[in-house]
Amino acid sequence: MPPDRGCRLDLTDGMSVLVYPTDRPAYARLCRLLSLGKRRGGKAQCRLDWSDLVAYGEGLIAVLVPDEAMSLRAAPSPARASLRRPAPIWH
């Protein structure tokens, strides 16, 4: 399957996952998963949780997307980076 066939799933617990099918049967399972979420969510929504992804996930490559708070903590700001830099030693 071409890599452009994937999608981002924003699960009900707040976790986001990028999923990519590896073959045609996996693509069919992804379509069924999205249909299930649409039935639950109603108009312009998709309600899925982790157990749904596990149930339909055979043949899907899943990539967890870090939340914004985690990525902000992980990315050092210039000010924080300078605090961690050791002071120069003069002899």
C-alpha cells in the first residue's frame, strides 16, 4: 500500500495515533474501524478508543503522536539549554 493511505486517529482518551495499512486487508479493516467510529460519533465526529484500534489493528503500522505538553517539555528552550551548559573553566 502507498504510504499516503494512512490517517490520524484522535482517540477518546486523548491519545493520537497515526495508522498506515500494510496491505489491502489492513486497509479494509481501517475503513471498518473508521465506519465504527463514525457510527458512534455522529455528525462530523469519530469516537474510537484504544481497544477499537487493537481489535482492528492487524496489519496496521501505528505511530503514537506525543501530546503538546510532552513535546514542549522535551524540546529545550534556549534559556533552559543555557542553564544546562557547564560554565567555562579558566586556568
